[in-house]
Amino acid sequence: MTLTVSGLHAGYGGGTVLHGVDLQVEEGTALAVLGRNGAGKTTLVHTIAGLLRARQGTVVLDDTNLTGRPAHKVARAGVGLVPQGRRVFASLTVAEHLQLSRRSGEWTVPKVLELLPRLGERLRNKGNQLSGGEAQMLAIARALLTQPRLLLLDEPCEGLAVELAARVRAVVAELSRGGLTVLLVEQQPEHALAVADHVALLSDGRVVATHTADELRAAPHLTDQVLSVTTHA
């Protein structure tokens, strides 16, 4: 499924955070949106997912216009969300999380546990008994069980130890190679480049450039302006 975002404006209260964002994620590819804190990355994800209403512009998944739809209808249209900070329920077990998220389709609980075997060892553990990496795996599993055609990930490696972040990157890359359309937002180039086919650079709520991952690996200085706090001082 191809995601097309056109002229997107969004914000909170009287303030505007996104200023005419244009993006396209082709079916079966991964796009990383790279920007520093405050660039508008989470606002972008929330607007696509229907958690925040766009003030202007459109969000289209293939031929389905998602603009203005509430979050539950966006989810039913095939958009899965892995939110920043995991957001797992402290009092529910891993097994309960999986059962509550499950919808009929390609992704079953056994298939998710095959992809994320550590969760199979923690089925009886509650959300507040999981490590940060385990909680992130659970957030990914929960999203997959909703049968997404597009997977949104908001800084999935944030706060994880190096080896756990590498495991999360490997899982996301495997999902993309398997044909799932992926959009993730990141502020660390190494996380974005390990997963994405293309990278959009976001600065002050605007996409200032889009490059292939290979181009950024060859010329890492291209990210300096959007990731440098001093350039915005």
C-alpha cells in the first residue's frame, strides 16, 4: 500500500507544527523521517494515524482518503501504530495484550511469536515486568496483530541499549523486506539508515530534502543541518 501525504498542516491549540508536509512511501518500502527534537516528527505520525486532526492537506493510503478520520477508522483501514514510549498496559500480561489486539488475517499470535521469540517466554509477565526492549517488541507485536498495510513507528529505538536497538532495527527491516510498507520517525541517523530505503529530512515542520539511504551513507554531512540545534538558534 502506498502512503501519500500532501500539503499537510497540523498543530495543537493555536500553534501550527507541520507546515505543508509532502511525503510518499511506496508499497513495500520503508521511509524514515529524520529530524531533531521539536521538528514535528510525532505530530506527523499522530496526524497520519488520526490521533490529531489535519488543519489542511490530505493523507491517502492507496485510493483511501484517511484525512479527518478518527484513529479507530484509520486503524481499520490498515494503519498500525507503534507509539513513542511503547505505551503498553502495566496491569495486562503479554498474552492479554496479544489477544486484545488480535484481528483475523495474515498475522497470528504464533507468527508474531516466531518473529519475536522473546515474547513467547514472557507471556505471563505483566507490562510493568518487561524490560524496555521487551516492551518495544510487544508494541510491535500488538500493531502487527491489527493486520496493518502500513506500519508507523515513532522512534522505536529510543532509550534502548545498543544490542536491543539493533534487534528492533533488524525486526523492522525484516518486516519491510517482507512487503510491509513502513514509515518511521527518528532523530538518530544510524537507526534510520539501518532500516529505510529513503529518508526525508524534517526541519521546523517542513520536509527540506529527501534522499536515498545510500546517498546519506555516502554523504552523512547532508543530515547535519536538520540535526544541529545550533543552526536553529
